[in-house]
Amino acid sequence: METLSVTVDAQASPDRVFAVLTDWPRHHEWMLLTRAWVVAGDGRSRGSRLAAATGVGPLSFVDTMDVTGWRPPHEVEVRHTGRVVRGTGRFHVLPRPDGGSRIVWEEQLHVPFGLAGRIGWRVAGPVSAVFLRLSLRRLAALALRG
């Protein structure tokens, strides 16, 4: 199991950040190379199922997820159930004293392909963190704009 965690501060309130974060069809507006949609349920409660296509053309995959935690406006947790991405993901939206938010994105992932996957993670992990941090910065900006 490998852990990935990134944090970004936002000027928007936790309510606003959480609303944009969990508007799954809008993910393409802030999450790099990703579009998401609700597969089952309302997308705003435990038990809902989500899917997200990440990548470009033949270098893309679909990540399926079950919503396992739903505590608005502070936390949403998913269990990744796809063939490529497996493990858990969690977004925390924490209030800051200035009225803004701190957004924390954590992933605990099962890295595929045994030893080769673990070696590859030494490069993929830091690169993924850069992409996640950039995506969270885009989320913070989008939440502020509306």
C-alpha cells in the first residue's frame, strides 16, 4: 500500500469548496485530464457509485469508485474498485480561521505489478503528487469564482 497526500489552501469557504468538489460532472474543470460521472445513486451519499476517465486517448483508464464516507462539508471518501486504481481516496475540507479552507487529498493505493510497480511508484508517486496539487489549486480557484 502506497500513500499519497497533498494539501492546498483556498480562500473559499468549506461549504463552497465541498460543493464544487462533489459536483462530479464538473471535475473536468479542475482535475487534470479527468472527467467524472455518477454511475449509481445520487452522488451525494454513501453507497453512490462514481466513475472517472483519466488520461488521453489510448493512455487513459476508467477508475470506478464507491462512496464510503459522506460528511459535508468536510469529508468525502471513496473506495477505488477499478482494474488499475485500487485502494481508498479521501478529501478533507477543513475550515481556516480567515474563513477559507484547507483542502487535503489523500490516497492509499495498492500499486499493481508487484516489485516492478513498487519501483515504478518511486517516479509515479512524486509525479502524481504534482498533478494532484495542481488540480487542487485549480479547484481552489474555481470554488472562489463560483
